[in-house]
Amino acid sequence: MVSQKGIRSLLTRSESETTHLAEEMGRSLKPGDIVALVGEIGSGKTLFIKGLCRGLGVKDPNEVKSPTFVLLHIYEGRFPIHHFDLYRLEEGKELDAIAFDEFIRNPEAVSLIEWADRAPNRIPEKATWVELKIKGPHSRQISIKSHEENLKH
Ligand SMILES: Nc1ncnc2c1ncn2[C@@H]1O[C@H](COP(=O)(O)OP(=O)(O)OP(=O)(O)O)[C@@H](O)[C@H]1O
Ligand SMILES: [Mg+2]
């Protein structure tokens, strides 16, 4: 594991290694936290979110699926989880239509956002960014960048 100020980066070699890493991170998430995920198609954003949801106490992680057509899915874990996928986003107005800003600023819920780089200016500064890179059929380089504010506690 490479660790610099606020950045953790490691190579996972299987789906289950990614799930475990995400589950561990999910256990430490608190209400109000925002996780912004980026990486090419098939890099593992949805799989990572499934792992986060396990760590967040979602009973059936199989209900975790990319909300491709509706932009948002909501699950119940230790607290509400808002799962967005911005892949098909064409303009900011669509985010206004679903009250995106209000959802992600809800202090009682956690927001997980796939393809967050499609709307970078709408992601609050305090968000944790997770970047996934495909290194081989079963390996992914995963970098987790926490905002300083989140490292204090
Ligand atoms: N080490 C690994 N970590 C994560 N996924 C892996 C790994 N090795 C193989 N995979 C496979 O990569 C795929 C990741 O798919 P997933 O739907 O999570 O990607 P995604 O980034 O959400 O794609 P999309 O942009 O289409 O939403 C799965 O089929 C998974 O089994
Ligand atoms: Mg996905």
C-alpha cells in the first residue's frame, strides 16, 4: 500500500479483494459523507459501491445496482444511502431536476456517486474520491483520496 498525505493506493487482484477493501471503508463512513467514484467502464465502481454498502450494513448487497436510467437508487443501511450514476448525464439541469445538491448535502445520509467526473463542479470539496484503473483482467489500481477535513477525526 502506498500512502501519502490523504491518499491511499493499492492494487487489488480479484473482485473479492476490491469488495473487502470497500467493505472496510464502508464500515467507517458516517452520515453526511460523500464518496465520488471515477474510472473507465468496467473498472469496478459499482462493485466497490456494493462493498461500501456491505460495510454500511445493507442486508442484501445484491439490491445494489447501477441506477443508470433513474440516476439515483436509495438503500437502507445503518443510515440512508444515495447511489448516483452520472454516466448518462447530459446537462446540469438533470441534476437540478432530481434535487441532486440537496440529496448529497443531506447530513443524515451517505452519498455514493459513480462517474462523479461528469459533474466535478457539483461535488462538494469534502468528498472522498475513489479512482479505479484497470491493470489486468482481475487487477485494479484503487486510489482513495480523502479531503483533509475527513482525516481529522
Ligand atoms: N480486482 C477487481 N476489482 C473489481 N472488479 C473486478 C476485479 N477483477 C475483475 N473485476 C470485474 O470487473 C467488473 C467491474 O464491473 P462494475 O460494474 O463494477 O464496473 P463499473 O466501473 O461500475 O462500470 P460502469 O462504468 O459500466 O458502471 C466486474 O465484472 C468484476 O467482476
Ligand atoms: Mg457502474
